[in-house]
Amino acid sequence: MVSQRGAGYGGEPDDAVWVADVDYVAAWCAAEEAATEVNEAARALGIGSHLVRAIPHTGIRGESVVWMRPEGVREIAQLLGTLAEERRAG
């Protein structure tokens, strides 16, 4: 588990305690798979990692989490909005 302290993402432990018997690795792997899908889709659309960059993470309870910067989320929201408009029109 890493936090957003420092330059960009990562490096510092979260302000959390690791809980025994929680499978953080499996949760991180699931988050990493989802983050890779988002990142690859963004690259396929010509969106650079400076704007859309999904980061895998594991929450304190062992849940899979994918972090993104607000500007990346807004870019994806705009694309989804465009797709929704096209679907309604089509």
C-alpha cells in the first residue's frame, strides 16, 4: 500500500496497519489488472499517461482500489459523456 505523498504517487506507507490474514496481494493484483486495462485503453485513444494514469492500490480491509488523479477522471467522464450522447443520437 502506498500513498500520494511526495512526487506523484507512491513510496510512503499509508497511515494504516496491515491486518493479518488479509490477502492484500490478491487484491492488489486485481487492482493492477483493472488499472492496466484503463491505461491501455487511454493509450489506444491517444491519451498520454500525464493525463490518465490508473494506479493499483489495496485498501486497509484488503479491497482492490484503483487511484486516478482528478484530471484523469474528468477526461474519462468526458469521453463517457460523449459516448452516451452518441448512443442517444444513434
